[in-house]
Amino acid sequence: MKKSVYINSVGSVSAQKTFDNSHFLEDIFNHNDTVLSIIAPDYREYIPPAAARRMAKGIKMSTVSAKTAMTEAALEENEIDAIIVGTGLGCIGDSEKFVIDIIDNDEQFLTPTRFIQSSHNTVAGQIALGMGCKGHNFTYVHSVISFESAVLDAKMQLENDEANHILVGGVDELVDHHVDTHRLIGHIKQEAVETMAVLSSGTQGAVFSEGAHFFVLSNEKRPSCYAELLAVETYNTLSQDEVSEKVALFLSKNKFTLDTVDVVILGNNGDVEFDGYYNELAKGIFKNTCQAYFKHLSGEFDTASGFGFWLANQILKHQYVPKAVRLNSVETTSPKTILIYNQYRGENHSLTLLRKC
Amino acid sequence: MNKGVAITGMGIISAIGNNVAENYASLISGKKGISKIFQIETVHKDEIMVGEISDTNPVLEKRLDVSENQWSRTVLIGCLAAEEALKNAVITKINDVRTGLISGTTVGGMDKSEQYFYDYFEHPEVRQHITGLHAGDSTKKIAKHLGLEESFVTTISTACSSAANAIMLGARMIKSGQLDRVIVGGTDCLSKFTINGFKTLLILSDTYSAPFDDNRKGLNLGEAAAFLVLESDEMVKKENKKVLAYVKGYGNANDAYHQTASSEHGDGAVLAMEKALKVAGMQSSDIDYVNAHGTATPNNDLSEGRALIRLFDEKVPEFSSTKAFTGHTLAAAGGVEAVYSVLALQNNIMFPNLNYKTQMKEFDLTPITQVTKKPLRNVLSNSFGFGGNCSTLIFSKEA
């Protein structure tokens, strides 16, 4: 008998002020740019300043986000059985600096710190080290399904009772060379766009950003519980005309129908070249369903779907869909079931199904 | 005992051979693949020895029939090993059942990223490598090359235990019924990035690496790709598949001691091995041979040796590290050594720990140094990585 899986807490550091769980998108920060930095918390409240100085931005964001989730779940550090992190590029800032040092100094006078931190599993390793967690410690690095891979791994362990509480997160940091090169190939928008106008930009590319989202997933419901995780699936390829069919199949496999989805959260990022996938669903099978979107707030990055997951959990807990994320005018009074669909540039599609707990 | 997951195919490319048969031939003839580096222009070329795959990129591209300079070397060698694994498992229609691909990599497309880091701005003709920096991009390309569609495809990067963890995830997904079949393993090519990184850590040997030797001077880096095909019992039955061996046990634990070094007594390693035995439903006495992580760094071999003594309660079975043959192939190592573990089981042969001369002062452990015949039932393979990551796999003849 498989156990149920619950999301017992959330933690977020993003381009919106999401690090404080007592607020839920009441004030939206309106950016007007092509690249968004996070709204940083006061790190001194979470990390000793001496330690923070040595930390990469991704580690700092993750530490705050993970601590927020741990505090909210009211679990002791030694109750965490596993740590699983998704990240597209890890601490890319350190990798970038190490490459620059290699080239500029002709492979000489190098120090190990940057190399050590550049390992993709640095965040998961550092959190384990900080918490003294000797359990399962995995890091997934597969573009925009990095976070979903981590969730899927956790879900499997919790269902099979191999673990009771797992800290699951997604993190990515933004750095200069990555931004500059992605501008060259048109993956970043050329012209600045205002937060609430991202979807109507009519241009190619996305607004890039960064963030860290951590959650405590357990096979028991705690007082802080946000939602039950029902299913997550990923597909490396999918054509636009197959999306609707895939969604219907996914729902039916999990004994749901289109009408039982109260809110669908879509990963639109305002890239005219690839938003068609989302429009297909929004104008088609989910035409009469309450629709939400989030990448105008979070920006696009490999683990941006962590923000989508955070949003779904918040909607289920607070029982309303904030105005700033509404994609259509269909109302929902008491949302019980939420489906998240995400993809990036037509690849790495994911479907995640959550239910009110 | 608990049920294992069937291995129906394997493929490999390393410094000691372009396929499984060549690797086996090198292993039993003691032919190591360690030499001076010749394909990467590095200022350290006279101070280090590496396990380099002999074919150059143009040769590999030709073998795969792909255009010139479109892919990282990580992708090229990954495609070759994955292709061999599928062929070995006699899979022609990859999308006919729920098939997944899980690859481990740390380097990804870093070889191209470091080469064109500044060139991207002036040279549009090399911009295809910009997105190649994503580790997952290598897996994406391998999936595409294999024709895998609408499937579960992901990448694990836990440093030098990546491929072992990919095998572990694959086995768990088959067991839990999420996939019918999965291609698991890893791929990493040599790069200036890793050469210089390990150089700064002062753990690169300037000569042939000597795992578990008292005078060991550090590791030789290597490059490789290795994949296994795992299939569910239903698939094996339905298609009357030949089973090469079984993934019987697996365990991952974190040392939670230091970002790059292993704890003095190998706590994480002991935990990983204990977990793997528990999953397999075995006692430590059921293990006939250990393919050790054995990187030949002072720290690893001491920590791992102590962990082995703790786990086996002083009765450590025959063990060896095959890294003196291949070099330390980083993320791919767990895949490479999974293939070697299966070869050991199939042939009842244990491979020598090359270059070993002097026993370590700290304990009474001697690896096997000759090709040794022994009836093998269960082989344990360790892979440890940065971030305190410790992984153990147990391969068995019987389900």
C-alpha cells in the first residue's frame, strides 16, 4: 500500500518578495527589465555574516529558503531523512569564475575554492553538512525538469516508506556570462518588458531570473500542511498538438478528469515562439477552468517551476488565486485540485498534480 | 533475499577500449590506458597522466555519423556507450514500452564552454555550444540520438557518484513500476576545468596511480561513458530476454563531514554499504568481491579502507580498484565499474589493482594484484563524490 505524500511547508526566495511566508503575493514588485535579480532577504537573519561572505549566491538563497521550510514544518534537523535538490546549472557563478581564471591566467595561480563550489551538488552537500544529514542526497540537473526530478524521487521514497521527511528544493543563480551568451542566441528578450506585460510582449525570448524554492515533503500530514502531492510526470519531447491529449491521459491515469481540475497553472514566459504550448491548453481543454501563470513574477530559469509549485501550494492553503497571477476571468471559489504544466523552448515538459489537504 | 532488477545490456567506452569486449580484454591482460595527455592543450601536460580515450572528436563524430563540432565530447562518447548498451539488449524499438534515460555527468559540455568562452561573442559559428554548458543538455542529446521520445529523461550530478546514483534511481523506478525499461549510467570527458580543479586540490598523481598503496600520490583523471539497460521482470519474461546480472542492492548516504574530503573513518561509506546490503537482503558475508572506489588519493583510500574493515568486521573479501586501468572517470566511474562488476560476475574473474606494491601503514588490507578466478555470486561496487556523496551498488548473478 503506497503512502500519501504531503507538502508540509514551503520556502521561497525569488524576484518577488516571497521569503516571508506570512505574506502571499499581496504586493507585487513591478520589474521592467530583461533580467531580474531576486529580492534578497536580510541574510544576516539566517546566516552568520562570516559564513555568508564565502557563500555563492545560490547557496545563500537555498539556505534561507530551506530554513524557512524547515521552521514552518516544525521539524528537527535530525528528522530529515533525505535532501534532494534540482538545479539547472548549480553554482554557475563559481564555474564561470574558475573558467575565467583558467583562461586569463593560463592555468596558473588557481585556488580550489571556486572549483569545489562549482560542483553541481554543492547546495545539497552544503545543506547536508549544515544539518548533519547523512541520508540520501541527490542532485538533479536536467534543465527545466531538474526540480520535478527531485520531487519525483522524493515522492517515490515517501510512498514506499523509505523516508518520512524529505527536504526538496530547486535553485538557480543568475550570472553575467550566462546572461550575455544567452542574449547572443536570442533566448533572452532584447527589450525590457514590464512585469504585468510579459505575456503581451509579442517578442521572442524570455525574461531571465533566479531563485530558490524548498519544501518539506512527508508521508504524514503535519499541522502546517499545504497540499497533497498526487502525481508528477515529465516528458523529454512533446509536440504542441499532443499536449492536450497528454494532459488528459495524465489526469485519467490519476483518476481525475478535466472538470475536476479547479486551477491550472501554466508556465507561459511571454516567448511568442513557445507560448503556443500553453495557449493550446488555455484556449482549448482548460478554456472554462480558472487559469494562473507565474513567470511574469518569477522570471524564467531552470527551476522556475519551483515558484509554480510554491504558488500552487499557497493557493491551496489560502484558498484563493491572487489577482496578479490570474490568466483568465474564470472564478474558482474553493480550489481543491491544481495542475501545473511547464516546458521551456518546447522541451522538457512536466505535469504536476496537487490536492488540498 | 529481496528481488533484483535485471540488467539486459551494457555499453562502454574508456581509455582501455571502445566497447565491452575491448575493455574486458584489457582488464584480463593488465593493459592500462594511462598515458600523457595528447588531445587537450594544457600547461600541465608534462606533470600529469590521464586515461584518455584514444579516438579524437572527428573520429568519434564519424563513428556516430554526426556533423563536425556540434556536440561536446561528453555527448559523443555517451552516445556510443548508450548505443552499444541498447544493441546488447537487442532493443530496436525504443519507444514501444515506457523507456527512460538517466545519465550522470559533472563535466557536461564544459570542454566546449571553456574552449569558446570568449569566442561566442565574435564567432557565431560556435554558438551551438552555449546551451551545451547545461549538464542536462548532454543527456538530452543522447536521448535524441537514441530516438527516445515523450519519455522520462533526466540527469544526476552528484560529482563522482553520479552514474552510480543514476543506476540506483533507474532500479528504483523499475521496482516501483514507473518504467518498463531504463538506460542508466554516465558520461564525462576530460576538460581543462577538471584537470585544473583537481590540480588545485593537489590530488593529481604525476605518475601511474596506485590505489591502496602506502606511497600513493593521487589520482589519474580519466574520461569514459558507460550505460546499462535495466528491464522489469515482465519485460524479461515477455521478450525472453537474456539477463546479464541483477542490480540487487543500492544505497546512498552523505558523509556530512566536508565538502571535498571523506571522513576519517568513512561514516558515509559504511552507511551506503549497509543500506545496499539491506536493500539486497544480504549479510556482508554474502559479498564475494568489492570493486572499490579506490581513487588512489591519500584521503579516499584511507577512509574507504577503514569503512571496508568496519563493514566486513575485519573479514574484508577480495577487493581491487580498477581506476589504475581507466583513470578516475568522475561522473562515469560508477557506470564503468558497474560494467566491470557485471563482467566479473559473468566470467568469475576479479580484476587486478594495478601498481600496488606496499601495504598501507594504517591497516592490514591488500588488494588483489593479479587476475584471479573465483566463483562470484555478489559483487559490491563503491562510488564516492564531492559533497560527501557516498553510493554503493550490489550486483548479483541470481535475481
